[in-house]
Amino acid sequence: MPDRDWYRLDTAAKIYPSISQTHNNTTFRLDFELYEEVDGNLLQQALVRILPRFPSFCVTLKRGLFWYYLDTNHAIPVVKEDTGFPCRRLKDFVNNGFLFNVMYHRNNIIMECFHGLADGAGAIEFLKTMVYEYFVLKGYPMENEGMVMDTEERVSQDELENSFLKYYDNKGDYTRLKQPVAYHIMGTPMHPNEIFVTHGIMDLKQFLGKVKQRGVTVSAYVAALLIYCIASTQVEYMGSKNPIIISVPIDLRSMFPSDTLRNFVSFANVGMVVEKSTTFDDIVAVVSAQLAEGLKKERIHANINKNVKFEKNPFIRITPLFLKNMVVSNTYRLYGEGSYTMLLSNLKTTRLPDSMRKYIKEIYYTLGVSDLNPLNCVVVSYEDKMIITFARGIEETDIIRKFFLHFSQEVGLEIEMRGNEWKNQA
Amino acid sequence: MEKPGVNYCDICNVYVDEALSHCPLCAKKLTDTPAPNQLYPDVVQNDFIDKRSFTNDLFLFYTFLFIGGSILLNLIFWEGTPWFIVVAAAVLYAWIFVRVCIVSDVFPGAKAFAQMAGVMGLMLSIDYVSGWYGWSYEVILPFILTLGIVYIDFFSWIHKSLLRDNLVYAIIFVGLCFLPLIFYLTGITHVLVPTLLSTIAGALTILGILRFTIRHLSTELKKRFHI
């Protein structure tokens, strides 16, 4: 809930400022590719117009004595042309203190957002509204169809709430902190700001057809394939007793009704120890069952209880922030990042009104990487395309290659690759 | 296999955006003249060097060398005075001055605090090495605290940044300004004028905060001290 003109960080966001200072890139990137070149001036106007509708985005991060907090930012965020690598770290954001960057590059409208501010579902509402307003300013006929937030509408308190607190049950069961230590991908690390992105674009119908043949969900199929690819390409994994764990973020809004634009996600960790004799089919079966179990409401509720319990612990609350930063940063390495090998985000299909769809060619979603887990994967579908995006902070591409070869050579799907590379690559 | 806007990698059986000179999966070269990348800006490898960290490391190395050298020289040619303490304090002060006060973009309150701590450390070390007469904490400490609080008061007033950025530092400085008075009352120090100066500066700052920020003060304190 808002406290006048400032906000406490939501439960999930509490750790992000601490870990973003050191080893973890907590930025994600949303990109709407249009059919025409973007007008930066109009985009700036659109951004200024929609800002009052999104007070939870008009903030800057401040340090309190015990917790970080979000303070109202009365400045104006500046729309910039995109330069350099995607998913800049929070400390490299230069945008009048705002925790997001709106940028453009040729036909693309891009939003990079610090995860402490919002999750993908919240940020995409912001981006959709801004792009809608941009089209209105361009003079295109637009019809909202109830799929884009109305800038004239009053701000609802529900959009600003910390929904974790709403569904917290202090007497309910909660997940224990102990998690198995996962295997971590080895590779040649690049500079902290260097992130290379590889998008594989496939036909949605064909892709879903192949997944359905296995009788599992897209998340289960992709997670299983990732585990298989990691185990078979990482020489360091041979003989390892650590499981390969894929962490799958779950948008809780579908299970626990909420209109919040702030973070409201939980994670289901799936994975196993892969032996030499383990086949892809074995992995699919295990992962599918684990994911179904992880998506059970009681399991997720226990996860919410665990997170809020941690935040409400009196000892943690009165610990000064600088000590919290030290403890959280290291604890997160052990129990957070340490408990998974790779993140797999499956962003639900973005609903856009027909009047907008005809101007938007593709939607891309990318997650920043961390030192410990230098590779992650995002699955997004839009119109008739399925886009699978890998972001990597290491030089090696063999896991990504193995992954896409599965579709291009074994399954026989047509794939188009896009991404970034050094300009003067030899 | 011909498709507009893409090249084909026959090793991986994938189409590759013509903006990419190499296949992103196997690194096979696909074209010498890639098209402009529609999705991402160009990043030239040679331009991407972090020069700042190298400079930082170099100066850090010289700092340790200088301090280590002076300790060594002082011990080798020992004449009963540990003058290396002054050298070390001066070098560390220079570090604080450049790193915090010039290069860093921390709040002015933090810069003033670092500056005060650095100067005080240097003065204490000179006082100690020259016979420990106590002028550093009798006279210099109250003066530095007075200067610090006056600076933060004026800066906050001119930039209207007391509530926004400098409140916590102002409160810390106010607390410190009463230290000389406590020292005087407990008999640690005996010089009255500088003590009165810092006490008055602290008291005036409290009055200023109450007069100009009282309406917002409780919210600000709630923000910064919420648990």
C-alpha cells in the first residue's frame, strides 16, 4: 500500500537492490518491434502523457536506515536512442533517477526495467499503454478494447499494492529455506556489461504441435530440453552429483486475483541429476510432473508465506541496511541463485487490441544474467510466432546451439535467428 | 532456401538475420557485409574498455607503495618519531578527497562527511606525532564540525535538497556538533569558544529544520527509518 508519496519495496523486490549492487543484473528488457521507424519526440510525448497513470513507476530508489524504499520522483524520464548492450545494470541507468529506461532503435520501442520496480506483467502494461498513446499521437485510429489501461482513469490502489501481503497467511504452511545446490553453467565470462542475445523465431502452430505430441506444457518441454542440452554440452557436468535445476517464474495474478503493477511472481524449481543413461524422454517426464506439482496453489501459497515471513522477521527488520546488504547478497548466492542453474521465463501471450496489432511486428523479452548463472531463457508468443530468447554473459554458445539444433534438425522446424554481435567481429 | 532479409547457415539448418555477419550458433561466417541491425545498436569491440577500473587499480597500487615505503624508511632511520602516520593519513585523505569528493556522485552530505573525517584524521595524526598537545580535538574538531554543518545548511537551502537528499546527514552533523560540548562538560577539553561555536551551529540547524521542514519531517523520518 502506498504511504503518501513513497512506497515500501514489495516483498519480491526487497532483495533486488542489494543483489544488483554486486553480482546480479536485475534488469529485464521488453521490445516492441514496429513496421515503421520510431519517432523519438513523439515517444517522449507519449511517455510524459501516461506517467501520471503509473505512480508506481514515477519513483526513484532511496536508502533508508533499515530498508530501501521508493520515493516519488518529480523529474521527467528522458527517451533515448538505444546504445551499447541490452539490460544495463541499475547502477548504469542514467535517467533522472527513474528505475526504467525507455529507448528506441530504428523500428523498436524498448523498455528496460529494474526488477525491483515491477515484474514483466506489470511493465508490459506500462509499455502497452505508452505504445498505444504513441500510436494515438501518430494519428492512427486506436480502439482500446479493454486491453490497454486508460490514461484518463483514476489510479486504483489495487495497482499499487504489495499483493504478497494480501495473500499472506501467518498461520499457513511455508516452504523451508533448504534447497539442493544446483549445478552452475561454466564458461568464459564476459565483461559485466556485455550481454549477447540470441532470438530463435519459429512458427507458433508448428511449435505447439510438436510440444502437444509429447502431451506436456511449453514450459515443461523447454525446461526439459534445457536440462538435456546443459548436461550433454557441459564437459564439467560429467560426473557431477548436483542437479541441473531450471527456475520457472510464475505470474501469481492468474491464481491469486490481483491488479498490482508491482512484482507478484513466485518460482517453481524443476530439475534432476542427469546420468549418462538418462534420455530426453526421461527428463520430460520428470520435469513435467515436477512443474505440475510446483504449480499447485498450496505450494505457491507456502512460498508466499515463506517470503513474507522472512520480510516480517523482527530481527531482519531492525538490522541496518548496510548489514542486510552484505547478508542478503551472500545468502542469495546460496539459497537464491545457488539453487538453480538457469531461469526460464514463459511470458504469457500479450493481449493487444486489433488496432495496435497491425502496427506491431514482433515482441521480444530479455532477462539480464548474473555471474553465477550466466545464461537464461525466455519464451514469448505473439501472433503466429514463438520467440525463444537466450541472454548470455559467457562466450560459449554450445548450449544455445544444441537447443536450437533440436528444433532445426531433430524436429524439423524452420528457425530464424536474430540478435546482437560485435560490429567488427572477425 | 532463398528468403529475403536472411542468410542460411547450412551447418545449423537455420536462417540468420542478414544483420548478423556470423551464425550466432556455430559462428560460421555468413556475410562480409551485414545489413544494419534492426533490433540492436552496433557495439564496436575496441571501444568497449573499462579504463576507470585500471586507473583505480594503478592509484591503489601507488598508495600502498607510498605508505609501505614511508613505514619502511621510518623504521630503518628511526629517530623516535612515527612520522609515517602523518604520511599515511595525508595519502588516505587525498584518496578520500579524490574518490569520494570529486569522482563519486554520492550526496553532498556524504561528501562533506568524508571530507570532515579525512581532515580530522589528518589533524589528529599531526597532533599525535608532534607531541599530542590536544589542539586537534580542542580547537580543530569544533571548527571542522561548524564548517560542515554550515556547509550542509547552505547547500540544502540553496538547492532545496534538505528533505530530498541531505536530511540524514544534517541530523548526523547536528549530533556531532554537540560532541565538543560533551567533551567540555566532562572535562576532556578546556577551550570554550570553538565549543560554543559548534554548539550554536548545531542548535541553529535544529531550529532551521523545525522551522522550515516540520510539516514534512515526520514523513521523511518515517520513510528513512521504516522497519
